[in-house]
Amino acid sequence: MPRLRGLAVAAALTGACSPSGPRDVAGESRDVTVGPQADGGAAQSETYVYAARRPHGTIALAEARHMREDESQALVEQLADAFETCATRLEAERALVEGAARIIAVAQPSGPPGIHVSRIAPGGDVAQNALLCIAAPIRSLPFPPPTSTGVPGFALEATWGPRGAPNPAPSP
């Protein structure tokens, strides 16, 4: 639990200290463009590698490294399912708010993957939603093992909100 509190503080500080503000995280509403992975698993310019839409939000894979395309897509689908379960519970508790985040996760030699919340829309409730419904489920994802080319990892962007609220897709 102390580690989760530390993540909450880091997420809050990341969002509060961002010089570019929330516009970089979730811009104007538009459809997600999904393209194939480029060499090395990097996303092509102005596209997402893969996106999983659920009733409460979208999880979009911005980049995957050192894993096969099917592995990265399976991780995004698992995360989107866990996210939707969490978001449904939070909405029932009237604790789900509109939000957006960018999170990077990297496999570790043992134990759960390491995560870094690189951007998050402002607000304590947004940070709480992101930590509970995205960051925590990432820590339970079964990342593929490291290969001779490197350690698996991904960057994703997510937007979410209560049903009926506008839910823009992440902007590239």
C-alpha cells in the first residue's frame, strides 16, 4: 500500500508540474488511427499501433518494444478488460471522472513490470482513476520475458469517463 501511495504522489506531481498542461494528453476529439508496427516495434508517426475501446474509455498502444505484435495487442486487450471492470465499479460509486493519461511500462527481471506515469490530466480524482484502473492492472500483466534484443515494454495513452460523457480518443 505504501508503494501505491508513492505512485499517487508521483502521478499527482507529474500532472501538476507538466509545463505543457493537459492539452498534450487529450486534445480535441477525433478517431484513433491504428497502424502497423514499424521496425523494432515503434509506432508509426501520427498513428497508434493498436487501440482497444470499451464503454468507459479507450486504451491506445502508442509504442511497443521487444515483443511481438500479438503479444502487445493481447496485453492491451487484457488491460482494457481490467480497466472496464474498474471503471464500471467506480461509476457505480460515483467516483469515475473524465480523464487522460500516458503510461510507460517495462518488464522487470522478476516481479511486476515497472511503470512510469509520464502525463496525466490534472485533478486528484483523475490521478486516482488512473492509478486504480490503469496503473494497478498493468502491474499484474504477464509481460513476455526479455530477449537478446532487449527488455519488453510499451507506452500507452488512455482516455476515460462516465458513460454519457464525451470520451475523446487519445490524440497522437
